[in-house]
Amino acid sequence: DAGVTQSPTHLIKTRGQQVTLRCSPISGHKSVSWYQQVLGQGPQFIFQYYEKEERGRGNFPDRFSARQFPNYSSELNVNALLLGDSALYLCASSPGTAHNQPQHFGDGTRLSIL
Amino acid sequence: LAKTTQPISMDSYEGQEVNITCSHNNIATNDYITWYQQFPSQGPRFIIQGYKTKVTNEVASLFIPADRKSSTLSLPRVSLSDTAVYYCLVGDRGAGNNRKLIWGLGTSLAVNP
């Protein structure tokens, strides 16, 4: 079975631009979460979606938005990019939101802002 | 929010058993303890999860004492390929609660020949 897939794998943007990152969860998984990971730090939670509804939001500005589609894939949008948005963006999926369901991560999108 | 404390780094040698301890003093009743492994430029990979006592799978064991205020990840006979960052997470993964799972800096394990 295919794991979590993210696209693109690498992306270079300039300040002020907008970016859309995409994630396809494992087949059958209905929950998708997005994380930002800066070099040398642990992942920071951005959003969680379940059944196409936002279920959780981390401490990120409104420039960050996301959505989940009927096929449970998801997009993360970031507007007005800043240099500090340079990071590895990770997507994780799980079957649902039960207490004991571990997350399965993709290998991320490396976003570089010039 | 249940915070965790784990060593920043550890060194070991091939063939040794490695134990990484995580402290989580304010763990709540519904919280599970989950460990992930991460290699550079890859996403974290689930290793093991437990609620109490001992859990063992094909790659690791997780020891949780009765008070659940700490846990120990045990990696038997490590190899060079086990060099990675290991994260301990504690939280209730009920609906929308991924925001409560705090990822710290993890433990950077270096396995030497």
C-alpha cells in the first residue's frame, strides 16, 4: 500500500508569494494533519482535518490555511510568504482521531523562501 | 498540556542496547505515550505506542512504570542505521487534539561502529 504522499518535494519561492502544498493520505485514512518543521526543531502542529472539517489549529497566523477534499486529500496554503516560513512541511494521516491511532507521515515538502 | 523531557543526545555503539527515557510528570488519564523516529529530510516514523506496563514489537520495547510519569524506549542491539532523532509524545489524540501533542527537540542518537 502507498504511504502518505506529498507534493512537491522541494519548492523555492520569494517573499510575498503564495504557495500550495498537497498531501494524499493513506487509503482509508480520514484524518490529515499538517506540521512545520524548522531545521533542528521538532514538528510544530499547524492544522488537523477530519472528514473535511477543521478539528484543530495551532499557533500560526491567518496566512496559513488548509482544506480537505471529499477523497480526504488535503492542501496547505500559505500567503504572503516570509523568510521565516522556510521549513519542511509535513503531512500526517491516521484512520480517525481515536486515542491510540498513531500518525503516518509523508517525507514532506522542503520550502525555501528567498 | 503534557510536556515531555528527554535527553538531547546519546551515543552508543553497534550491537548495544539503547534505552532512552522520557519524563512526563503531568500525564493525564487519557494520554497515550508514543515514540517516533526521524531520519534527516524524512518524515517521522512511528515506532511504538503504549498506555501502561510494557509493550514490545519487532523493533523496540516500551516500558511504562505504574505511575506513568516516565517511559523508556529500549532499542535492542542497535546498528548504524538506528542513528536518528527519537521523539517522545504524550497526549490524548481525541478529535482535534493533535494540537496538544507537543514535539520537543527529541533525542539525537548516534550509533558508532
